[in-house]
Amino acid sequence: MNEPTATNEDNDRRIVVESGVAARVAAIIEPAIVDLGYRLVRVRVTGQNGCTVQIMAEKPDGTMNVEGCEAVSQAVSPALDVDDPIQVAYHLEVSSPGIDRPLVRAGDFERWAGHLAKIDTETVVLGRKRFRGILRGVEGGNALLARDDAKSEEERDVAIPMNLIADARLVLTDALVTESLRRGKAGLPPEMPTADEIAAPPKGRKKSLGPRPDKTPAPKKTKSGPAPHDTTPEEE
């Protein structure tokens, strides 16, 4: 398996990005996250609990802990209050990417070469929009994948243009869990097994940020109108 290495500017740039409301949220919060020394992984706005803004972030070496989630939450809340991209009450969740993480940078595809992944494309590539197989790294702006579901007449080894990727993530396997644990024991950047969702203190009249200690939702004041909802491949 490939070990994590320092990423260059190209590897650090997000290739798989959001659209719609989530894209506006990402543009607002990313500078604050970068100023803290972290990297934005993904933003998702869903209809969960009325409306939930989910933010995934990590350090450049791929690590993330509870303290980091708290710091990111505290940093992005004021920015969202000022720019106000969401016009209804919402819950704010900040977490690590987790083991079965999204792949959003070229460096992600290189770092996790040798592991099983799923990739969805925005347009048809090689006759299909969904791929599954073993990551083989990156070459010339393409993510290399050895398909594990290819039929006899289909190409097994494919090159998928990264600028056409709509969604990509690792598939949770025993090998992936073992590798993540090994990296942790070796002092290498591990992926956190579970998302550490951190709730910041409520700020502003619109917000309800995360669950209370008793796990019941905090009361919230809402505006009229439906909650914004970004549809993703996982939700379909």
C-alpha cells in the first residue's frame, strides 16, 4: 500500500467539488478552515433534521481529532452568520472524513491506491457513469482504476478524467480497516473510524447546532419555506 506523502499544489486542490447551496457554503468557510491549518474535504446540505450542514475537514497529513472539529466549528460559524447562505434554521455538523472517506483531491487517489473505491461521473465515460474497483493512482489528470465488476468484453483497467468525477469514495473493507489501524500504530496519518460530530454553541436566532447531551434536538426557530437540499449520488 502507498504511504501518505507531502502533497504538492495540484494534489492539494479539490477536484471533486460541490454545487448549489453546498458550493456557496464551501466558498464561505474554506478560507477560515485553511487559516486554521486544515483542509476542507466536503460540504453537504441535507434535509436531515429539517436542514443539516455537514462539513468534513482534516489536516494536510490526513489526521483529524475532536479538538480539530471543535476549532473548525468555532471558526466557520461566524462566517456563516455573516454571509447567511442558508435561509432556514439548520444543524451544523463538523467531522473527520472517516475510514470510507470521500476522495476529492488527486493526492487522495494516490494515497489510497490499492484499496477498493466507487466513482460516479457527471457524464458517461467508457459507456457508463458508475465504476467500482481497485485504485491504481493518478496519471495525466486521470484516476486509474482496475474494475472488479468488468464483464469479459469490457476494459478492466480504466482511466477516469478527474474533472468529470461527481463523487468518489473508498469502500469499507477489512483490508482498509487493517491498513488504517496499521498506519495509526506506525505513527502515520490514520483515518478516524467514526465521524466525530461536534456541535458549536448556538449563535444567532436561526441556528440549532447539533444535538444536546441527552441526544434530543435543541429547539430551533425556523423561517418559512423548504430547507435547501443538495441531492447527491448517495441520496438517490
